[in-house]
Amino acid sequence: MVHSLVIIGSREANSAYNLAPKHMAMPLGFGNYFGFMGTPRKKTYENVKREKAFTVSYPQPHQLVLSSLSASRREKDDTKPIIEKIPTVDARRIDGKFLKDSYFQLECELSQTVGKFGEWELVVGEIVAAYVHKNAHRDEAKDKEDSKLIENHPLLAYLHPDRFSIVKESHNFPLPKDFKR
């Protein structure tokens, strides 16, 4: 299966910040909602429930190792010091951090958690701010050749389980005439 790889940012109880890679994450509907799968046994879930906010960073392919490092285990004192070595930038509307230079960044306020899927729950945030890297900005009115955007600024994808791919090629989807969503 192909998934976007994102980094979820959250604030720890000790005021430090956590970053964690997620692949079961996506926009929800066509409005301002984003969701990811979380579990109470993980700090990201705990942090988001407590702080009522999280960030989402879509890393560039050259940020694969940084994305992987964000999955590092915690130390015995429950800290994750590797996070301090990962370059970040501050969120503007919520108390959070983004992976610096990621293609797309979302600031989300917790809206709800949905269901039980085994031990997992869908964590839903309302997007309160969004930013796009200048190299990844797509203007649908102007950009008739979207394939060049992807070719010049490829996307990082997670291939479950434990693989990744760099998407450098895209094609128009053959929608039926007069298709509307």
C-alpha cells in the first residue's frame, strides 16, 4: 500500500516537543480536517489529547533520514533527545514545531477522536493554518503541466511495511467528461 509519510508534531508534558512519523494519516473530506491513527500507548496520542493541538509536516525526499530519526526510541527517562537535533521551525497559531523545509505544513486543533480500531483511534484535527513550501506551490489556474512540478520536486511516499519510494512522475487522471466531485 502507498501512503503519504508525514511527521506529527506535539508538545510534551515537560514543554519539550515531539516529532513522530505517521503513514496512516490523511486529509478528511474536502474541508479543513486532517486525521491520523493514534494509540494511548504512544506519546504523540497522549500529547495531542492533553494539549488539544498538533502539527503536520510533509517531508521532502531528502528529509527521509530526519523522518526516520523522529521514530527513535525514548530514553529511560522518557525523553527523546534526538528531536533536538532535527531542524524545526515554530508553528504560528498553535504551540508546536514543524520539520524545517517540509513541503506542506498544517497547524491543527484537536477536534475529536473517533472509534476504536483495535487499540487505535482516528485523531482528527481542524486545520487552523496551512503553509506550502515555495517550490511545491501549485496554482491550478496557471500550472497546466503538473508533471513538471512533481518531476522537479518529488514526493516522499511510505510503502507499507517498512519501505519508501520517491514519486517523480505523474499523469493526468482520465476523468469522465463533465466529472464533478
